[in-house]
Amino acid sequence: MKKKVIKFKKKNDIPRLDFQTNLFLSVVKAKKVSHPAVREVENKLYMQPYSCDKHEVYVFNNFEEYKNFYLMYFDSIDDDLIDMAVITHGNKGQVVALRSLVNLIIVKKQTFDFYNSFTEEKCDEIHENGYLTPFDVLAYWDSTISLTIVKIAKWNMQRIIHNMKYLKKSMLN
């Protein structure tokens, strides 16, 4: 007598794809990984930038699930922006998206929204508390880095001119 094994499906299992899509993914050497479970959140999540394998892909059941994945991090998102990470679609409407691009879109959009949230009033409030805004820090870094680059470039040019003079002298002898 055989026992039946019942497999319970997790919420974020990787959906099955058709043969043509699986063949395409195997040709491009893509690795299917499960994405975080899509759910409703009151406070939007924040994604830290991290590295992942360039061949890893997320497989979503449909475009709505794919869009809702982004809506866990943002209030609204443009369809043209999230279409950039889509590699292919399955026959049953599945969406296959490149994991690194999905993560990059989320991180870049969160950074863009963060810097756009700064107003003159908010910057003045930060300065009153005795702190620097990210714009002040970037301006400081830009000035010090550009001075360092100018010094290095000047030193390299002096070294090149010295070497050219040395070569001319050695060729004359």
C-alpha cells in the first residue's frame, strides 16, 4: 500500500513555466529564484542595495503580481519603468524579470524620491540643528576630490614632460 505525499505550496513558490520559456531561460543560463512574498503593507518597505548573480531571475504569476511587488516599496510606479526589467513572458501570462534590474530599479527610485523630498525649509531646519544635508556633504566631497584630481593630473603631466626630456637626451647621445 503506497502512501500519498501531499505537498503544500508556499506563497512565493516559483510558478511553472511553459517549455518555450524554460528553453529560453536555459539558453541564457538564467537561474530562477523565489521573490519575497507579495503582500499589502501599510508602511512601505525599504530595500538596501546588495549584489546578486547577474543570471538570477524572478518569476511572477502575472503582471498584476509583478506590479504589486513594486507597490510594496512605492505608492505608485510607472509601467514603462518596471517593463525595463522584464526579460520575457510565459504563455500563461507569467512575467520573468531580471533580479538585479528589479532591485536596481527599486533602490534608484527610492534614492531619487529621498533626494526630491528635500525642500529649502527642510534643509534650513537641518542646518538649524547643526547638521549637514546630503547636498552639503556631496559639495564638500566634490571640491576635495576635484582638487585631488587636479593635483594628480598636474603631477602626472610633470612626470611625462620629465620623461620626454630624458628620452630626448638619451636619443641624442
